[in-house]
Amino acid sequence: MTEYNIYVGLNDQFKKEQIFGTEKYISILRKVCKSYQVAFSFDIINGGYLYDNGDYVEETSLHITLLDQTKETVNEIAKDLCTFFNQESVMITHSSVETYYIRGESKVMEVGRQLTANDGIDA
């Protein structure tokens, strides 16, 4: 499975500072990912960026992780975020990862009924 990571800064490319609150950018990110019907996760990170003109800034960025998507879809999402966040560019990394899921087991209290947190029983 391929894991893609998109890194997008929140500073405006011309003003070199963040124009909106971080929550606004997160809202836009969620809408973009929903429009492409992709599962995603994100976190807020801090880092530095060197503009093409040589200016260096430190900024808040969003790190978005996408699994099992096509390169074309990832590129389209990245282009949208680059445009909507008014960025000079965004960075994409990809790597092959082994992915698996673990499901918890639940004990059965009576036929057809599973324990819930409200049962107050140590499972």
C-alpha cells in the first residue's frame, strides 16, 4: 500500500504570514478531502520554508496523510490546497507501507447482547 503525505504551510505566499485562523484552514482541508471522497488524517506541525526568492519563514503547517490513493488524486488534492491556501507550492512524499487493522474482541454478556461501557463490568 502507498502512503502519501502532503505538507502545506499556512502562511500566505505574498504576505508571508498566516491570514486566517488555523481552524479555517482545517475546515477547508476537510471539505477538499470530502469532495474527493478520500479517507485522511492530519496533524498540525511547525516548520520552516525557503521561498524561491530566498526569503525564509517559520510557519504553522498541516500534514495530511492519505493511504491507498492514486498519485493523480493526491496531486489534485495538493493543487487544490496550494490554490486555496495561496501557497507557492506544497510538498508531497510517498512510500510503500505495510498496513493492517486490529479489531477488539468483546465479551458476550447474554445471547445477542455485547458489553458496553455503560455496563460497568470489567471486561
